[in-house]
Amino acid sequence: EPEVTQTPSHQVTQMGQEVILRCVPISNHLYFYWYRQILGQKVEFLVSFYNNEISEKSEIFDDQFSVERPDGSNFTLKIRSTKLEDSAMYFCASSVSVTMDTQYFGPGTRLTVL
Amino acid sequence: AQSVTQPDIHITVSEGASLELRCNYSYGATPYLFWYVQSPGQGLQLLLKYFSGDTLVQGIKGFEAEFKRSQSSFNLRKPSVHWSDAAEYFCAVGAREYGNKLVFGAGTILRVKS
């Protein structure tokens, strides 16, 4: 069964450094998402992406964040200058349809900012 | 604003006992409803979903959920819990009117006593 994959599973970085989190969505899916879960808090929506453009973003997704689909398979989340409060589990998800549809989640990347 | 409430942070049940996890939502639109499960170190796995039609939906692993519009609820049930069901369960809600983002509840941690 096709799965969403994410790399790395864990990332430790120093405050102020740039990080790139990588995701490979399910191959025939058209919509891609990033969510995050700060330890002990809810899973929160960050951004959705379709047709090489951001469809929607939350208030959390400020200028420090960017997303990209650099090729036909990868979907990345970049944090330009990490802050302590960016420490969280980051989940990538994808769905088939451009309308509301089931989102399939990857295993997550745990980001720790020191 | 859209919100999802899972009133129980932790639930402990004996193996073989029945289970009900509660989920209430507040949405200004027709909701799409999901239950996801997360085992330690794993991603979010879809258990079941409700988009329309029969308000009692069946999912994987013997789970079911019932959508009650009048109560704004989507409670998850299982008649007989297995030790392998120990995990964290998340209720999530979306709506076409609010784009494709999902709003998650805080999660319920299920412990199973042998």
C-alpha cells in the first residue's frame, strides 16, 4: 500500500540555522500539506500546496517558512532561521483530490532546536 | 472559529471491554470527520471517515463511529478492545468552506489493562 514518507525521522539543529524537511507524497496525489505538533499540544495545520502554489496557510506559516516541490516526487518544508519554539513533530500529508478528501499522513520528522 | 474537543485526555480500559472515545466539534459548515490513530513513533493512521450518507461508519481494526449532527459529535467506538489498541486517538474535522485544512482535537491516550 502506498505511503507518505518523510526524512529525516529526527533532526537536531542550532537556533538560527536553516533546516529542510523532506516528504515524498503518495504518487498520484495532487494536494500536499504540512502540519506540526508541539509536544503536548494539538496537531496544527501549517500550509497546503497544489499545482506548485500555496493554497492556504495558517498564521503560524510566516516568512520563516517556505514550501517547495523541487521535482516530481519530493515536497519540502524549509525553515530559514530556526527558533526554539519551532521544536515540534512535523507531519507531511497528501490527498488525491482538490476538493475535501482523505489526507494520508507520513510518520513525521521530530525537529529539535537547541 | 472551528474547534474540535476531545474531553478525555486519558482513558484506561480492560482488554475485552468496550470503548467509546468522545469528539465534539464546532463548525459553521457541513463537516467532514475523521479519526486517526497514532502509535508511539508512528505517523497518523486513518481509522475511519465520514463525508455523507449513513451516519454510522465502519473503519479498520473493528472501530466504528457515529455522526450525530444534533449533538455535533462523532464518537469512536469498539465493542472489545485489544491490547494492541493502546495508542493516541485524534478526531479531526474539515470542511470544503474552510479549504482543505484539518482541525484536530487534542487527542485521547488509550491505555489497555490486561
